[in-house]
Amino acid sequence: MQERKFPRSRAFLGAKILFNDGHSSYDCIIKELSEGGAQIKVENALAVPQQFNLLFSDGRNFDCEVRWRRINAIGVEFQKG
């Protein structure tokens, strides 16, 4: 069993992955969310850069770093500061 720093909750939130100084983006869906990160469903996980800004549909945004990738999903850690 994998131990986590923060408990995860299921979610279904629309968001955008922003990169290239905000000039490029991908639509995505937040599937699981915790205080420290998220699991994100995307069309092509390999096209997502290692670091990006995640903008939630409710206006929240987080600097993120990819921790794992699958074909159509990524796990990210929210970066502090």
C-alpha cells in the first residue's frame, strides 16, 4: 500500500494546463485532488511539459511538477512559493 503525504479526494473539475508563458494550453479534468497535488486526465500526457501552471475553472491556480505519467493521465505535485 502506498503512503501519501496528504489524503486524496475524488473530484471532477474542469481545468487548463498553461505553459509557454501562458501562450499554450491543454484542457483537462481533475480526477483526484489533495492539498499537495492532483491526478489529471488529459488527452495526451506525453505532450504535457514537466512543469506548468494549472488553472482551475473556479479561478484557483497552482504551479505544478509532473510526478508520473500514463497514456491519458498525469499525477502532479503542487509547488510551494
